[in-house]
Amino acid sequence: MHPRLLTQFLTVLPCVFVYSQGTWTQLEDHPGGPRYAQAAFSLGGKGYVCTGYNGSQNTAALWEYDPGTSVWTSRAPLPGGARQYASAFSIGDTGYVMCGWDNVNDIDFNDLWAYHPGTDSWEQKASLPGPPRYAGVAFSIGGIGYFGTGAANATWYNDFYAYDPTTDTWMEKADFPGNARRWAVGFASEGKGYIGTGESSGIRYRDFHAYDPVTDTWQQRASLTNNNRRQALAFSINDQGYVGGGVDFVENWNDFHRYDVANNTWVPVTSFPLPVRKNGACFSIADSAYVVGGNGQSPIISDVWRYSVEVNTMIEELGADGLIAFPNPTSDKLRLNTMRPVRYTILNELGATLAAGQANGEIDLGALPAGLHALVVEEAGKRTALRVVIQR
């Protein structure tokens, strides 16, 4: 670490980190051309966009985005065939793409494919045990993939399933409690999954429901503003969900909101810069999310936008609430002197987020690099920052 950076870092700590509304930045267009209804996931600090529709043809193409170089690279296409409105999630070092619709040949899919970036190869996995469909919602929590909702042949679904990659098996879970629907969005935050908005039989929705994988139960949560919508945009940054955009009949929306789990409220953030955007592919890397392609009423678009969370700092007495992290230095695990659930964020000396999530007395640091870091803990609406040293 450069001595000047180290000095600045130590001077800033102790502090609390307050997230502002965020910033949208337009990047170079996607080289694959205009496309919407794509599936997206992120792995190993890179984003992946797969399948989609250009207005006349579906595609099976896979593109990899490197935020460090701002370069898109064409990768092995999905072997299962061209389609639109597929769903995707990632677990560990593997990305998964499933279901979707080939409207050209009138085929609905319920297959599941695993992508391995190290070998640029695909592997077919166990198909969804439910009916084939498109426009469902997928996310992952704790090494398990979850999928539900969607539609096919004028039938809307609210069934819900869990996929275990270690056994390559699906298990049916408690049905999504809202009306059956397609074009909903979802995200994972603090150990729970969220599904909301969407459409069925010409009715648009704005309700949201939270799924607890521990109890296999759903709980209705705050609705997203007063605007019903379908084909919205959704992503997670630092384990917090963001939702915006979409359309309700002929009204297009560009508002964006962050979901505050503790207070069950939607907090407005910076709106999408253009007045119209739906059907965009979304993935997140570190403190930023990316929206690729999509459409409004027309035309189909190839542009790429990055949403970045801005971090401001305010001085606060170190450990003022009695919080202690030990052992410190540590090599793998850090323990807290509280067993109450807390949100945590770990940043490096440049302020970049290395890890974030929820802890119950212990935080696993095994995957983080050695060095001096900032541990920011949020409990009961208060943020406290501690120095943490990882030694190996």
C-alpha cells in the first residue's frame, strides 16, 4: 500500500459511510447491437448478457463485460437455442440461464444451463420441474438458486422452486402469494428474495413480497410507489435492492428506488436519465450496476448505462456504541460482540467495496486479500466504522 494512501485511509477512519442517490453514466454501446429481453448475471468481477431479441430474430449469443477495461467479449453461445425473456442467476463461479421463449418457432423452454467462465463452456443441468415458460424471476441466496412466476400460452404462473447445484436437483417451494404473473422483477437482499411488479391478463402490479428460505414462507412488503408497471429494471448493490423503469400500458417510468429492508420502505434515488426504459438486462459488479439494451415503446436499444453508488463520509467516534471486532488482526474470521443481526460492508483503502451482507456475530473474511480494511457495521439505523487488519 502506498504510504500516502495509508495515511489518508487512517485519517478518514473512524467514520460512517452514507450512500447518496447515486450517479448514472452512459458507456459505449453494446457491440452485439440493439436487443431486449436478455438474461444477465455476474461472475468474478465481470458481467454477462445472454440471449435476447432484436425485433425479428432471437439469439443464443453470450457476451462478457469487463468493467476494468470497458471491453465486451463474445463468448460461447447458449447451446439450448436462441430465445428471449430467459432468466439467470449465479452461484459461486458458475452462471445459470434457464427457460425463455422462442417466439419465431413458438417454443417455450424449461431447461437449465450452467456456464463455466474458466473454460468458456456450457453444461446442461436438470430442467425446471414445472411447465415451460418465459419472463419468470430468478435469484440466488446462500448457494441455492430460486425461480418462479412467468407465463406461456396465455397461462400465468405463481409457482416457485429452489435449485441445489450440489445435487443438480429442484424442489418445489411455497407458491408466490401474489397474483400469477409474467414480467415481474426480483432481487436478493439480507438473506431473503423479493419479487414484485409484473403483469397478467392486462393487469399491471406494484406489490412486493419477500421470501424467507429458512422458513419457506412469504411476507407482503411495501409496494413500489403508486405506479403499476411491468418489464421494470432491478439489481442489487451491496446487498440492497434497486427497482425502477418499466411501463404501465402507455405510460413509461424512469423513476428508481432502493429498498430499505429495516424500515420496509422504498427510498428514491437518481432516476434513469432517459424518460423511457423497459426490458433492459441488469447485472451488478462491486459498487455499480449496469443496464444493457432494452426498449421503450420503440425503438430497440443497444446503449449501456452504469449506476454507481456514491459514498460520503462523516466523522463519528470509533466504537461509540461499544462495538468490538475480534480477533484483530485476523486471518479468516472476525467476531462481533453482538449476536443481533447487523448489516456490514468491508472497504479497501481506496473506498471500494470488497464484501457486504448480514452477519449474526461472525463475518467470514477468508476470500478477502490481506491488508488494512474498513469494516462498516449498521445496526438500528447507526453506522460505525472499525479498522480491520487481515494477516496471512
